[in-house]
Amino acid sequence: MKTSKTRRYRLASSALVALTLATTAAACGGGDDDGTTADGVTTITVATFNEFGYEGLIDEWNAANDDIKIEQVKVGTWDDAKANLYTKLAAGSGLSDIEAIEGDAMPAILAEEGAFEDLTDDEVDGRWLPWVEEKTLNADGQMIGYATDIGPEGICYRSDLFEKAGLPTDREEVAGLMGTWDDYFALGEEFIKKVPDTAWYDSSGGLAQAMLNQVENPFETDDNTVEVENDELEAVWADVTGNIEKGLSTKLPQWSDDWTASFQNDGFATMACPGWMLGVVEGNAEGVKGWDIANVFPGGGGNWGGSFLTVPAQGENIEEAKEVAAWLTAPEQQVKAFAAKGTFPSQVEALESGEVTSATNAFFNDAPTGEILAERAQAVTVQPYKGPKYSDILQAFQAAVLRVDDGSQDAAQSWDQFLTDVEALG
């Protein structure tokens, strides 16, 4: 299972930001600072967030390899991980051997010099979809990350709640009702009239992200000029905040404890569902019957997320970490991660595998999730431009949405605050 690596990589000095809440740099007791024990076993720590589907893969690797062992350092969300990222890389120590980076943060990562290893290798040439690989290359053409998954989006829905509202429950019929965002919102207004104690969708922040994924230049122009006062972004803002007032949203921050609890108490009927979200839904809604997924996304296609594995230059086990990162993101492992948690593969070979294209999901009423997500991936025609400030501006935008959700500001006040916050970013 191990492969030898003869390529020599440039060792760069670290200067950026770090990614994990935990700081387990060495795993086995009694070992050296570089994570190697007295009996010659090297432990490679892999920092992840949310659900990557790696638990079974790590067990598989550890059972087959005696000299290199993998230990996962897992936190709940990217926000948790990001806070630590900016602390530990700046400090120059404390990162895991492999750090997972959320896709929206990659432009800022690529802009930093020397903080992460160049992972360019002939053995992985051509693995990924071209638009995915493009996101990993810095200005010098170095590959800074190995893509794990992508997030083609469908609409997950509670068929039992649809039935309660007198709406169709068959996934093909449901798909036919949501061709545009106007259709989706109109259906939501009909739903909440029939089921007033249940919101139409899970969160205003989730809706905002879904809609932003269809905007070509939401925050920055192609030359990285910040321009948030544009018609498309203002239209998204109007839709999101307007539907808060209509009662379509739970008004809960996505990933909050209350949001998690809403899966168990009929809190909402629909949500935007990239492939990686399927595992989140299944985990949060354990024991709840009625979930399904429709092969549709209002307005066309959308890709939400996807992540990358990087190797910080500050690590003591660079070559071993590269080997593990390459193995975890290989086509065979992406297929297994998809089977485990629904994380949709980003690799050409994995996308063409029968295991993916024929996959069904029992929790989602045996939906053909592989086929649905593959078609959703083909429907993606727009990828938002993400310059170095994208992630920070997105955070400010989501904070603005939340202020309207919690009633601390109305839509006009919060938009003005958003403009001020963006200007403060410099």
C-alpha cells in the first residue's frame, strides 16, 4: 500500500496561519518531537473538520502499515479550524502534519509563500477535474493542495412534511417544482401556510451560500478589486433577507446547537445539499424518517465547498505526510469516503467508477445519490471568483445575514454595517 517517493521538494519557511483546534503533533507516548517512537514508527496527524469519511480509511492504512501510522485530529466546523489556523502558522509551530483547508480559504493560502509544501508529483498528474486542480495552483504553478471532494448541490427534503402540506413527495415531481429560486420560494410560502410550525429551509446562512455559489463575481472582480455593491450580490441580499421576513427560514445559525437540534424536531422541510452534507444530515437526523433528495437545484447548478489536504512546511515528517495525503485523496479512497459519508469525489477516475454512479443512500429513501450528484456536477456552469479576500468578505456577509436573523439590525442597517466591515478589511 505504501509507495516510495524519490522526488525532492523545496522546503519552504513557514509564515502564515494554521488550521486545527487540536495541537497533537506527536501521537505515541515516549516518542521524539518529530512524532517518531523509539521503535521507529512515525505518526502522521491529519487535521480535519466536519465529515471527510476518513475514519475507515485510517483504520485500513494503519492495519496495513507498520512504519507510518495515521492519527486524525477532528474538529466540528471550518470556523473552529480556521481560528486556530491563523494562530498556529503565525506562531511557526503547532500544526498537524496534514491540514485540511476549506475551499473558500484556498485563495488566501495560495497567496502565502513558503507556508505549505509543493505537492506537485507526476504520480498524481491528471487525477482531478481541471477546474478543481486549478484551485490548488499558486502563482508559481506549484500544487499546494490535494483536492478531497467537491460539492455539487441538490435539494434535500422531508417527504413526510411535504405530504403533511399536501405537496408531491416523489423526488422527480419535487424536482419539477423547484426549477428557479422564485419557484422554490413560492413553494415555501405555500408550505408554511399548511405547516406553520415548520420553516421551509434550514438557515438563512445556508440559503445565502447556495445562492452565492451561482454568482460569478460576488465580492471581487477578476483583478481582485473588492466590489460588493453590485447588482447580483444585492439581489441575493434582497432574497435572503426578504424571506427571513416571510418566515421561510429557521433563523438559526448553520452549525449551531439549535440548528443541529432542528433536525430532530421537524424544524424545517428543505435544505441545499452538496454531497458532503448528506453525511451531516444523516448524523443530525438519526432516527428521523422521510428524508429524500431531489435532482434539482434552483437556477441551474451550484457547487458548495470541497476541501483540500495540505502539508505545512513547519512539519517534521514532510515526505511521509505527502505520501499519506496522496493516498487519502487517491481515487480508490475517494470512492470509499463517498460510500462512508457522501463526500462527492473530485477525481476523474473516481467519478467514473461504478461504485459512485450506481450508489444509493438508504437514509434518503434509497435515492440514487451517485447519479443525482454526478448530474448536479455536470449542471455547474458558474464558479464564483474567489480572490484573496473572498473568505473574509464571505464571513462578513454571513454575519450581516445573522444580524437580520436575530433581529439586532434590520436589512438596511445590516447591509450598511456589512459595507463598513468590508471597507475595514483594507
